[in-house]
Amino acid sequence: MGQLAAELGVTTRTLRHYEAEGLVTPRRAGPNRVYDERDRTRLRLILRGRRFGMTLAECREIVDMYDGAASSERRQLSTLLGRLDEIAADLRRRQADLARTVTEVDEVAARCRDRLAELD
């Protein structure tokens, strides 16, 4: 588990949490967990979704849809695309807010510099 956690850039606690949530179901070999390719793929998808700001419930909805059938893949991709559009719109709003804030900070800093120059 430690090797997989390092490979994915997460903690072993994160992997255990995802297992407890039923997002992955590693096989047991004595005290060790053995993650098959399906589990690894699910983990990569979940972690990508989390980086995009998706909740675990949203990640579960997306990864649970996939069963290899073309019909479920279409549904999965449509659902994911809808959520990605929402995330992109939210990020664009945040980006615009940050740009306005940076401009305001620059303006206040310029006024402070001007005032300091007057005081010298």
C-alpha cells in the first residue's frame, strides 16, 4: 500500500479511507492489500476528480458508472463533461475575481508608494 500511495502522491490513510468508503476493493494477501488494475484506475480517476474540486460522492458517481459497456461509458462521459463544464465556469469566475483583486492590491500599493515618496 505504501508503494501505491507514493506512486499516486497520497497517504496510506487516504487509500484506507477510499477503501472504507467502498471506492476501491483491494484483495487481501495476508496483512497486505493488493490493488488490481481496476482499483488503480479508479484511484487515478478519483484523485483527478478531487484535484478538479469534485466531492467524493461526485467521483463515486462517475467511476461507478463505468462497467466497460459503451452505453455506460457514454453516460459516464456525459456526466463527467457536465461536471467539468461547471468546474471550468467556477474557475473562470474565481480567476476573474483574483484578477480584480490583484489590480486593486496593485493600485493600493502604488498609492502607498506615492505617499511614502511624498513623506521623504
